[in-house]
Amino acid sequence: MSTPDVALEPTTLSPVRLLNNWRYSLRTCNCPDGQVDSVTRWLVLTRACVQPMTLIAVFTAGLLAVRAPGFNLLFFALATVGSMLAHANNNLMNDLFDLDVGSDTKDYPRALYAPHPVLSGMISRRGLIQASVVVNLIDLAIMLVLIAVRGPWILFFALAGLFISVGYAAPPLRLKKRGLGEPGVFLIWGPLMIGGTYFAATGRLPWQVLVASIPYGLLVMAVLMGKHIDKLPWDAPKKVGTLPYLLGEKLARRVTQVLMVGFVVVVVGMVAFRELPVPALLVLLAVPRLVEVLGHYNRPRPDKPPENYPVWPLWYVAAAFVYTRRAGGLLVLGLAIAAALPVTCTALVGGCSTSW
């Protein structure tokens, strides 16, 4: 999708128009036509449309932690805000680094499915750096507070996530060119984000929480696999070594299907072994959507987008994202139900207890 015709310095907009702008940008990653307010512009610049992936991860951690000894709602809230800001900063930095190394151009998918911050004229390169610095400073303040109350392990989670986020696109690491970007995303949205948020909220980290972070990490990795499959026509000639490039498109689609199926299989297995509470089986309600998405991955991408399709040339990633949002949301709902029950039976507490 080409950059819409927008006015970046709008006059006063009505509340209804503002809500419609925000809803549109959160749904499509794009700016609506016409006048655009500063909040909408920020949502597009930071690709806030994909923040549900982070919200699901931190809510998963919070619901696993909420009845554990030492749970603190304020510290959980700080970790949640910190994770969302880290995700926003990750998107800002990736756009900056990919622009500087020449990966992002006006005819590359990043500038086609949504406005590229700099190439679209929404913000200057200097402004992009300044925005990233401000977000990092806020995250730094949150990290220092959590270190003061929870200890130095907070520093490990924060720096490990930052290392992978920066190294994903920045030279000399450029993890995504070495087939390591997708596993890196699994680590961030799985053990690091879920485990780190749990630790921030409780001051402890049972190994079962790290195991419980695996299924959602698989889902987020599947989303990135889909995105890189979509980019293969542009990445392959440049030999950009994403995992789909190294595997080939056909095998990459099969691997992505395995990751999405793996989420359900692992959750069911964890419930069977009492690593997750029984209400987590609500994820089975996502199976019909999973079947649809698996079929989507069995078919080649069409030559042109369907009518009113908002994120072309992305195709496979959109289906993976919709499934991830549905399946992850059902996992959160199941954990919320378990947290509200008077008794929870899991291996994490060694049997039946009122604590997870």
C-alpha cells in the first residue's frame, strides 16, 4: 500500500475523527486519508498495530504471577509499560538501521505496506533518533526503579532484550541477515519478556514460567517468519539471510505452520502435565482459525491484493498475526479465568493451591 495522502499538521479534529484515526492506524499500521493528528502519527511511526503481541506476552506473565507470593501490581505495571516502550523503540531503531544500511527503500515492502517514518516524510532521520532516545530514557528510568526493588536480574532481562533488538538490524551483528532474527524474536517475546515481567512482578522466577513462555514465543516467531516469507522476492536477490531465505519459501511455509500448530500442542501438553491451568485449554477455540491459516500457507500468494486489502505486499504475515492475536488472546482469557478461581492445580505449586 502506498503512503496515503495525509496532512501531518492538522487543524483541530473532532473526537469522533480522532477515534477513527486511532482505530484505523491500530488496525492497519497506516495513516487514514486526510488530516492526521499527532497521536495517529506516533502510532504509525512506532507500528503500534503490532503492540497486541507485547500486551499478550506481559498479560500472560502477569496472570501467571498474580497469585504468586510477592506479586506487586505497581511493579507489574512498570514492567508492562517498559515492555511496550521497548517494542516501540525496537521498531524505531529497526527503521533507522535498515535505512542507514540501504535495506529500506521506496520500493521495498517496509515502505509499501505502511509509511516508512523517514522515506514518507513523516519525520526526519534526526527526529527518528530523538524519538528513540526519549523512549530509551523512559525505559532506562523504569529499569532503574525495578532494579532498585527487584535486584540486578532485571538488568539481565533488559540488556538481553536490548542486545537482540539492536543486533536484529544494526551492523555488525545484523541478526536477521544470519538466520538469527527469528530465533531472537522467540527469545524476546517468550522467555525474556514473559520471564522478565514475572520476575519484576514477584521477585522470583520458577523454571515452569520459562517453560510456559515457550508456546507464545513460537507464535511470535511464526509472525516474523510470515513477514520474511512475504519479503523473499526482494530479499532473495540481495541474499538477505533471513530464515525463510536460508530454508527456501516452501520449507519456510511448512516450518511456520509447525510453529503455529506447536503453540496449541505445547499448551495442551503443559495442561496435561499440570504446568498450565485447565482453563488455558480455551486456546482450542482458535483451532478453526488455525485450520484457515494453515490452508492460507498451503496456497501461493496472489499476484495482486484483494480489494481494500490494507497491507499489501504482505500476505502470509497478516494471516499469522490474526491467528496469533486470536490464540494468544484466548490463552490470556484462560489464565484470567484460572486466576479468578478459588483453587488452581499446577505443577508450579506442587499440587492444588490458591497460588500459581
